[in-house]
Amino acid sequence: MNSPAKRAIVVGMDGASMEIVKNLADEGHCPNIAALMKQGAWRPMVGVFPTLTPPGWTALSTGSWPGTHRVMDFSIHKPGKRLDDTEWGINTSLCQSEYIWNTFERAGKMPILVKWEMSWPPTVKKGIQVEGTGPGVSNHHQLAGYHLFVGGKWAPRRLVAQRDPETLDPSALQTVREFDPVEIRAAKGWRNTPKSNKPLKEVDLVIQPLTRGRKDMNRGQQGTPQTLHGLIYASGKGYDRVRVCKSKDAARPLADLGVGEWSDWWLDRFEIDGKKHAGYVRTKLITLTRNADTFELFFPQIWPNAGYTKPLGIAKEIDKHVGNFLQNPMRDALGLIDDDTYFELLEFHHQRLADVSEYLTSTRDWDLLMTETHASDYTSHFFLRAADPHSGTERSVLKRCREGVERTYASIDRMIGRLRKIADKDTAFFIVADHGGTSQQHQVVDIAQVLEETGFLKYKGRGKNREIDWSRTTAANVGLVHIFVNLKGRQPGGIVAKKDFDRVRRDLIAALYDYKDPQTGHRPFALALTREDAEMVNLWGDLVGDVVYALRAEFDGAHGKQLPSVSFGMAGQHSAFIAAGAGIKRAGQLAGQVRVVDVAPTVCYLTGTPMPRNVEGGVVYEALADPDWHLGK
């Protein structure tokens, strides 16, 4: 019996709410997405809680809820350990459910994953995987993060908005130096210099392998610095060009750039832990004033030419037939570099995802293609949070942020347009998201501060020496939405007796509901539940907090602590769900509920593939042209 679809393409957009996707599609910014919505079916989809990357993508990829797959958060509680001893959630070995790509393999089918979120270390056995770790700096493969060399009167391009913490947005690091200061000085010791109408100047450009990467995910411990040399000269009346060289021989440049120009990519070698690794380098001269009193030269992420795929030989194929890969379009440099530079890298990133997808699907038989962009979430944490009038920011910031959101989704849409060309009449095409994203209205609530103010969390020491005093702490927050009682016999050093456990939980819940934000006088907590009652938000098991809470959207960041059914301003927390192509009817907006765990079983059902082991979701029958095709009628 032939299934309605022979194969499926699933495109993931991290942090893309159905609310904002529809708004931008209606406004003409996303013509490919709009066409798919018109051709097929769509609906705001209910995601996981917390509204966060690890539980969201794992639920979508397995069809099971976090209580079952157990990938709860970026920082996951370790039962029996002290409450500040957590496990990093970007790790497929933590997942207790079967991934859909392994289901396809079990059925003798061929999956291809191109940067599919939360899929590393690879579990594919016969399929193909390209990267697939996490957002931005959360990866195991980069040789170095970005380098931003600045001198003179340079200043960053901040937005007036509170930054989300790394516990919520690990795509950017907040405890490292964000730029690389250089001294602009008179040039000395150069040979074969170009003609200059002003005295030559120079800068030292020190590339530091492993810099601006997560230490717990870096590919090594020690990188050997490599110094490049920048020669600043004046081809016109003022300083207007920089020549980048490995030595002070200007006749052998790696790049020669005017303001606003990018170099080509070049393959270089870098030493990490005593071993040489090849990686691709590119640079852009963003700023150089006529008198050279402001200088800004940008190097994006240095990505290797090998080691980031399974099988390993796929990276060599990509290098030969497609070109270099780029995992991070420099979300972590947003607010430092100008927006145009970021969007130029984002466009390269999206087009390269499409390039790789096109190459892999054109050179072998395949049954499932899954590729993901994190750009929609990057814009949630940076642009969207100040893109609504209720954010209270000035008009120029609103304009910049609104344009940033529109440019992000337009770039995603161009990638989707290319992926649509891969799909033939026998292909089902899905666009999905793990969670949504909203703008910010008030100061984000700090749960640790609330627990301290209400007397549950105690500290000792001051400043850098300040740490939790477990001998006096009755409850502490773990991850985003979980609060654990510091229970005797369960946690090392626990102080709450078992007989007082329920009372402490009741007091916690009462304190959260009674808490008023000091700036607004409003109560920011939308929900507070015991672990037992948290099953109503699909959380259960020993990794779930003794108390679970949710914030109102006005008091959260882009996402995370909001409930998955929130709509707020131009966006919301409903995940995007769009389906079109083989086996999908022209239904428009669906009436029935669609949940994030319904994606995997629907893809499997349409393609005649068995259900993933531990699946808890159901088939979205309302979207199907023939829900009973398996009966052979």
C-alpha cells in the first residue's frame, strides 16, 4: 500500500511563534511561507513548558513530552546531588525516547539532518548528519568564535533592553570580553607597501583559537595565538583601506579591503592542544575614518573543514562540492557590530544551509530531510524584545528592531524558497518551531532574587565571594522554572525535614502568588504548581521541581518562563506549524489543537513509517487529505 507521501522535508525555526510568522507573511515579508500556508494547513501549535530549546526540539523530534524524554532544560537537575550541581542539556545521550530519524532508519529509510537542533552527539547509524548541537556559541566544533578588532573612538551599537541571561540564551556569552582592542600606531618594518597619501599605520590582529566558545563545549583546552598584521593606508585623501597579511610583506596579502568590503574565505591552520586544525577565515573592514582615529575589523566564527559531520567523509564532500560551512552567523556579536554586517552573515548562513541540503539530496536517495535555523530565536532575544510599542523604547529603537525582525524572517523565507524546490509532488513539507518569542514590557523577574527576598534562599559572603548558604537555604531554583526544596536525606546538606516538605511547598506557592513587582506593583507569577500538579503542563518525574512556576509574558524575556499558549503584542509563545504538499489538504487554519509532540507522528504516518518508540503525540488528522489511507479504501 502506497503512503500519501514518499518523503518529507521538515524545516525548523527556533523561537518562531505562529503569531509573528502569520503577521509577517500577511505583510509580504515571507512570500514562500505565505504560499505554503495557502496551499496547505497551519495552526498556532502548543509547545512544551518551559518554552525552551532543549525540551522543545527534543519533544518535536521524538513525539514525547519532557517528562518522558527527560531533556528538561539547558541546566538539568541531578537527583541526589546538591541543587547547584546540574547537567548540561545539549546532549542526545540524555534522551530516553527514540528520535524520528532513528525511526526512519529502523524502517530502512534514509534521513539527512542539516544543522538540526539538539541532535548531537549524532545518533544516526546509516543516515547523514551535518552539525546539530545548539544555538550560537553552543557547539563542539568551531576553532574560534568571532574576533572584533577595534581601535580609537569605536563604540558598540547597543539596544536599550535588558539582556536575557545565559541560562536562557546560551547563544551569546556575557562573561567574556566582547571585543579585541588594538593600538593604531605608525607602521614599522613593512616591505613592498602600497602607495599611500598619508603615513602608513599598522595594527596587530591576534587570533585566539577557542575564544568566545562555551568552555564546557570547546574542542580543546588551549589554543595557540596567531598574529596577523594589518597595514592601514590612504589610497585617496584620507585613510580608506587595510591590508591584512601573515607577515609584514605587503606583497602577499590575505585581504585588501575598503570600508564595507568583505574578503574571500581562506583556509588557514590553527593550533589547539598541540595539534593543527584547518579552518575557514574571512574578514570585513566595518569602519575606518579618514584620519584613522576609529578602526573596526571583524572576523566571524572560524569553522573547520572536517569533523562536524557523520559520516566524517561528508564534511570533505561539502568542502569540495559546496564550500565552507558556517554554524553561527554571529548572533553573539549583535549589538557590537552594525546590523548590516550581521545580516550579510545571516544570509550566507541560510544560503549555505540550502546549498548543503540541495547537494546531499541530489547525490543520494533520501526519505527525510530536516534542517533548522536559529535566526528566529536570535531576533527574539535581540530585536523582537524591543519591537513592540509596549516595550517603551524610543521611536528610533522601535524602527531598528522592527526592521531587524523583518529582515530575519525575510532571510529565512529565502532559504525556505530554495528548500521548496527540493520537494516534488510526493514530498510533504513542514515548517515547525520549538517555542515562540515575545517582546519585553517590564524588567524581567529574577527568581533567585524573589526567593531571597521571600526568605527561602540564603547567601553568605559578598561580591565575587557571594555564594549560596546551604545550611540556611530551604529552597533554590534549578534551570528555568523549577524550584527544589533543600530536603534532608535527598540533597547533600539538606535542612528541610520530610515532615515539613509539604508545608514548605505550600509556603513557596503562596509566596510566589503574593509577590508584587516593586516597579509596577503587579503580580508577575501566572502559575505555581506542585510537581504532582505539573503533569497538567506535561512535566513529571524526578527531574521536575518540587514547585514549578510560570511568569506572565510582561515579566519574562523572549521566552522560557511563559506558558506555551501566550499571545503578546505582535508575537507569542505558540510554536509555528505549517504543513503542505503530498498528503496535506488545502485546509487553511485548523480548528483542532496541534501540539509539538504531534509533528513526529504526523510525519511518520504520512510517509508510512512506524511510530517512534515512546511516542505520546497523535497524528494531525485534520490536516490530511485522506486520514484513513492506511485502511486501503
